[in-house]
Amino acid sequence: MIHFDKCSIGYDEVILHELELFIGDNEVITVLGPTGIGKSTFLRLIGGVDRTSSRPVVLAGTYEKKADMKIGIVFQTLDQLFPWKNAIDNVVFPCLAKTKNIKDPGLIKRSKTLLSEVGLRDHMYKYPMHMSGGMRQRVAIARAMMSTPDLLLMDEPFSSLDAITREKLQDLLLTIQAKHQMTIVFITHDIDEAIKLSNRILLIDGYGRSQVIRCNDNDDKMSLKENIKKALKKVSDS
């Protein structure tokens, strides 16, 4: 689906250096590392979300992704919804680029289905000001799913939530991924979250270097966590 071949990414200077990574279909990749070291830049390159001169570029190597790939995006902020629209209208909104009819029966039906999937069957007509942070992120996930994406990009979507809500949304995300068979690239600072969600973890240090660690269901989680901590330290010290 996506292939980085000795790919150096940045703006005027390299942020990620000679990245070697293939992201396949139906895979969950988490990107783990300290603040300010290029995780969001990596996500922006894949999603093409920067339409200005500040958009990250490939400075060396090659970067390829499947043509006509549909992409959904969920951001970290809890205020990414339109406050004057209820949950249904927020979920439908991205489809208005193709149709101006926000009350299109097919769109309404799909939005209701997706809101039910994320556990908001009884809250579809609520406005963001009447929702908890977890509910708002559930709406954001449903909205990202409206295009039936091949790839879902998630930039620390659960980091502002309390631990119990975060764990519930992690479980929800795994359920949605298994049902819809899509690829997810998920940014996090949380090692436990990365282990729980991932097939593989991309570790990035503050100097553009990276390492990939594979996660298996039968791995001992405590040992894997210690290995990741050591790998992060090794990447940073190298």
C-alpha cells in the first residue's frame, strides 16, 4: 500500500532520515517517539494534508503509495467537530464535496450506521457542547469512516482522554479495524497503547533515525515493553 525506500523526509532540513518501511493492507502501524521529532510530519506526508509551501517533502530516496487510495483522518484535538452541527451532520459533512444535499437519505443512513458502530446510537442528535471528549472522538472516527477509507490516519486521537475512556476507544478501534479491514497509521507517545494496537511499531528518535519492531499476539507484553524502551534508548544513543 505504502512504501518508503531509504526515504528522507523534511522541509528545508531532514526530519526523518532514510526511512525503510512498507505498510501493507489491513495493517496497524503505530508511530512512537518523543514530542517534536517528526511523527506528525510523517503523517502529513502520507495524508497530503498540508496544501501550502509548508507541506513536508521527500528530500531523498523514494516514496510510493497506492493510486486512488481513500484516506480518513482523525486529529488529536477534541474540538475538531463543527459546534453548530449535531453528530449526524458532522459525520455527513465531508461528503458535501460530492453532493450539496446534507439530507441525502443514503448519507444519513450510513452516518447513523457508523454512529451506531462507535456506540452513539442514542446520541446522534446531540451537539458537541453536550458531548464528552470521548463521545466527540467517536463522532470524529465515524466521520473519518464515511468515505470507506483504505487508510485511516490518527494523530494522537486519544491522548487528551482519561485512561478508562482511552482504553474503551482503543478496543473500539480494534473492532472497527477488524470489521472494515483497513490500514491504520496511529501516532502515540504511549508504549502500552502502541503494543495493544499494533502489528508493528515505528520508533523515531529526535535525530531522524528510526527502527521498526514487530508485535505478535503471543508476545509477552512486559518483555516487549522493556524491549521497546531499550530500542528507543538505543536509537537515541546511536
